[in-house]
Amino acid sequence: MTVKSISSRIDWVGAIDRDRRLFDELIPLPNGTSYNSYLVKGDNANALIDTVDPSKKETLFDNLRQSGIEKLDYVIVNHGEQDHSGTLPTLIEKYPECKIVTNQKARDILTDHLTLEDVKFKIIDDGDQLDLGGVKLEFGLIPWVHWPDTQYTHAIEEEVLFTCDFLGHHYATDQLFLNDECELEDSAKRYYAEIMMPFNSRARKNLEKIQEIENEIEIIAPSHGPLHENPENILDYYEEWTSKKLKNKVLIPYVSMHGSTEILVEHLTNALIERDIEAKPYHITKTDIGDIAKELVDSGTIVIGSSTVLGGAHPKALYIAYLANGLGAKANYASIIGSYGWGTKIVDQIADTISSLKLELIEPKIIKGKPNQKDLKLIEEMADKIQEKHRKDPDINSN
Ligand code: FEO
């Protein structure tokens, strides 16, 4: 995608990265991503909002050339992570008159992580404005979505809000806007789970801050993925995802070496469905972890299934427990099912790994060898217990 006009004063000048499949060497990107960079053209000055990942810097410079500007007065840094700031050193070489406009926290991060010599900073605070002539930019601090430095930039007269990572998603497309609502929900929810959910209470506060100016915004322009031409859609999703509300749903990530744990998982899945509870089993070794992360946003209960390896939980099951703990899974209940041959520490290890989560552990069911009818009865008892907990829990909609 080359330069795209958002309004008479704002161009998209970023880069699409269709081939990227991993972020932070951790997060799968099934749909690639984009690094959105925006050029705001005032009567007196031009400002670039965020740069792009250094791997795509030539695309940004080509787009700036194509947009026809002769000078760049400001580069607004909404967040210091390198996928948005990494091209700054080269940008400043090309446009030496350009001043970096950002908050103090982001400035500290930039100087820690980049080689920036002979650069001029303009440090802004919450509510400060920068007048470009015909268009004013107002800045709002929205820390911890997901680093401590994030700010938004509001192009007031154009009614466009630039939120950097916040309200974005990893999705590569030539379209400025994504019209498929299902695709948007799926992609944005996965992104929220992986990047914003660990800071859920801060995300909620920042959402409220943006909701206060919602009537002044026509377009939300994040720094990853398509823009939102109906801001209420993404704001409504965040309203739901950042709330305490949970679904009458059980996420069951599991790993089964010889089929015994899988028998337990299948039996639990069927027992939950019979009790009108949504069951979501995922074989960990065959699943994109983003799909599991997405379920952590609103599952009332998580049941981790594991075989025994070297006397303890399977490392893949422990990895999912670690992920759930780190991402701050919102579930109110958890349990563990699995099998062993002659001894196991599955329960201790998994329970210890999710110990930061504020949830109630429902009695685990660990069985020896292949499950028999008595073992399967224990699984049905677990389904009964989950049903009882969900019905009594005000956070869970079990009607
Ligand atoms: Fe897209 Fe936190 O960088």
C-alpha cells in the first residue's frame, strides 16, 4: 500500500508487513501486521505521527517522498517501542530540522534504546497542544497500554485520534478500514488478550479517558492494523473485554501423550455441553497460542489437561499455565485434569504456575493410566461443580 488519504490534511504513510509471523519472538501473527505512520499537514508545519519498524524504513521514506512534503517539522512519538520508533535515527538524518515531540517517559525510553544524537526534543504533558496551522494536535497520556510511555494524539479539527498500540490489531491489508466485523472482533480480541490484558485495569482507565472525547472523534487510527471508521465498535469491544464480565464458558487447553488425558478432556467437554456450558478444548501442540489467549479474555473457568512427563506436568501444559498467569487471565475458577503412570506432581506445578491469578481452584482430577468408568464419574462431578460455581457467580452470565 502506498500513500492513502484519510482527510485533506492527513495521509497514511506507513508500511504493511504481510510476511511477519511472530512478534517479540513470541506472539503469532497469522494475518501479518502493519506499522501505521501518519503525516499531518498543517498550513505552517508538518508532523509525522510515529515511524515504522526499521525493516520497513525505505517504505516510509518512499511514502514521504510521494506525499510531496519538502520539510518535516515534527515527529510525534506516541510510544517508544522500536516497531514505531526504530526508524527515528535514520529519519532525523534525513530531516535534521525535525523535532521529536513526546512525553518525558517516552523520551527516556527512546534515549535508552536508540542511538539518537543531536536531536531536539519537545516534551509534552497531558492536555498540551501543538498548533500546525489549520489543525491542532492535542496529546493525552494513556500509560501502560502496554508500556509506561504511551500517549494518544488527537487531530482536533480532523476528528482523528491516533492511539498507537491501543485499540489496534495485527492485520495486514491494503484496505484503510476493515469492513468485516467478525474479522475485526477476532483479530482485535486476540491482540487485546496478548498485549493489553496484562494491564487490564490501566486499559480500562485509558478507555474511559478516550470515551470522554468519543463525540469528538470520527476515526480512530491505531499504529497496527486497519483504522476504525466507526469508533464505537472497537470502544464497545474494549468496554466488554476490560470489564469483569465472563461467559458461561470453560477453556480446556490440554496435551495428551498416549490418549488418556484426551479421554478425560472429551468426557469433560461433553459433560459441560450437557449442562449448557460452552466448552473450548484446544490441543496445545496443534493450536496457535493466540487462539488460546483469546479465550482467556472471557472464559469463566480454565481447566488445564496434562500428561505426566518426568514426574511432573508436561512442559507444554506448564507453558500455557505460565501464559495464562502472565497475561492475567480473567477466569474466576480453574482446575487440572491429567493422568500418570507411577507418580506425578502435575497439580502442584500447575497450581504454582498460576498462583498470581485471583481464582478459586476447583478440586483437580488426576487419574492413573487409562480412565475407567469410575474416573469418568469424577470428571462428571467436576462438571457439576463448575456448573454450580458459574450459576452462583454474578460475573458469569449463565442464563
Ligand atoms: Fe507496536 Fe508496543 O509496539
